[in-house]
Amino acid sequence: MHRTVLLLVFTFLFASCSLLRPPPLWHNTLPEESHQSLAARLSQAGNNSVQLEEAFERTPQSLHPYVALLLERMPTVDLAFCSPELLSRTVILADSLRRILPYAAAIPENIFQDYVLPLRVSQEPLEDFRPFFIAELLPLVKDCTTVEGATVAVNRYCGSKVRFQSTQSRDQGPFETLKSGYGRCEEMMIFFSDACRALCIPAREAWTPWWPYQDNNHAWTEVWTPDGWKYTGACEPRDRLNEAWFSEPVKRAALVIASKQGAAASGEILYRKSERHSLLNVTANYTTVAPLNVTLMESGNPVAERDVVISIFNFGSLRPLAKITTDSLGAASIDLGKGDYAVSFAGNQPNLVIVEHHPPDALKVDLELTRPSTPLDGFWLRCDP
């Protein structure tokens, strides 16, 4: 009996303390319609949720929407490890540099949110890179009046620190690349893009999964300017943007993809998306493209929600280049550059068809779910320009 009474008393006291606990600070600084989704994200952080809420206490209230934005968009795995110091410092430094650098005044708010604020560029480890790059590079860009001029200055610095050399397949963070002095094109892109973002230069990853005329692939950096997105070789400085060793090869690219956190914006061509990440088809920025339209049928009926894979010949075999998903009419489409492509779908009876795509003419491909084919009869690889 006494134990039961004590248990009830403790339960009452605990509930009373919970009711008396003040709401988190962001309840008062963020719009009410955002509370539910932010609370759900914080709950996914598990034991790290209390620490993440400290980021709001460390950050001026006017910048709380940026903290919330980073929490909403970051990969779920980062919620368990991201520190409040990293979140707060990222937001404060990005906002501060935006206010003092002459060229930053031209950057629209949505571009700032999408391509300056994010903590990651690709799949590298989380690292607090901004203080280092600001200390190193602010003297070089503080008097630049254009995004392009600042980008060229940053790339000269990065080219003096990092050179190309193959590494492990897992992406290095910028400090690992700086320590070794080398990296793959992916790591050179990460290092340079981090440096750009630290200096309030909007930057994003771009890559071609496979070249259509030779073995291998490539990754580089795209930078936003008032004249649109422009490319440059990461840690491979030139005197202006839209100049790089791959300027001619990329005109023959089959597919070029750019990545961003969040949803595709108006005018951006979505290739694929996940809950918090978008892949954009930017091939048309580099070469002439046209739709490759695929229809998947079974006994005269459309096959919906089936992945269709488009492959390309590289390194001695067919390599997946793109994956598109059929709609309710069994149709799927993607804009591609010129090339020979193998179009197929996964299943017990795969049907693979080799096609020649010649933009600007669109191409229509019909696949039958239950009719196997012998796709390699008469197939050859052309390397003409």
C-alpha cells in the first residue's frame, strides 16, 4: 500500500515538473506551422535532440529560421552526430559573410539557402570547415566585386593546396584532403566547393556518371553567378569560369547531374529526388539534349511504377547511367545527349534494347514486359564526335 502511494506521488511530481518545463526557445521564434515538423526531426535525433536544441540558444533569434532549415534538410544520420556548435557557427558565419562581402549582395535568398548554408556538398564526413577557409581566404576576396572574380581567387588557392591522385572510394572530408594534398576529382570538388561556400559563393556538385565515348567519369563544381550557373574544374584554376580541361569533352556528355539539399526550384529540371535531397538534370547547360521516351507494356496494358535503367558502354561493360520510373501510363522520359544507350528493366524476363539517340530529335522506345530480346545482335560502340 505504502509503495503504491509513493509511486503515485512520484508520478504526480514528475508530471508536474514536465508541465512546468518551459517550451523550447524555437517555439517563440519560429512560425507555429513549422513546429510539428521540426519537433519530428528533433525526435529522430534520439539522445542528441537536446544538444541540437542548444543551437537555437547559441544563435541570434533572427537567424533561427536558418537553423531550422538545416535541421529539416540534413540527412537523418547527421541528426545523431551534428553538434550545436557546428549548426550555430555555420549560420552565424554564413550570414556575417553575406553582409560584408561586396559580391554577396547579388545572391538571392533561395540560392543562399540552397547552395551556401548546407553542411555537406556530397557524402563526405561532417567537418567545421568554415572558420579555416574564412581565415585563409577572406583577405583574398574581401575586395572582389563579382562572384566570378571571388571564385577564381578561391580556386587559385585551392589549386595550390590540392592535386589529383586516386584515393579510396569513400569520400574524404576537406581536412583529410588538405592534409594529404591530393584527392580524386570528387574530393577536389568537395574541397573547392566547401571553400566557396565558406566565402558565401553559391556552389554545388556536378558530375557525369559515365562518359559515352571513353572510359571513366568526372565530377566538378558549378557556381551560381548573376548570369546563371557556370562550371570550373575544382582545384584546377583558370582565369575565368566556363573554362576547364573538360570543356570540349563535356559537349559530348550523355548526362550531367547536379545535386542539392531540398526540393527542386522553379526552372530546375528534376532527375530524381528523395525526401530531403534532389538530383537535377543539367545536361542542357553543356550540350544539345532531347527526350528519350520509354513506354513499358505487358499484354497491351501499361506497367506503372517500374524502374527503367539506361546504361552505357564503359570500362568494357554496360554501366547504369540513369534510372527513370514509369508513371500510371507506363511512360518515363529523360533528357539525354547524343549516344548509344541500352534501355532495360529489372525482372525475371529482362528486355534490353540498344538505341541510337540523336538530339535534337526525340526518341521513343517501346518495351514489352514479357517479351525477352537478344539485344547485342549487331551492336557496336561508336566513338564519333
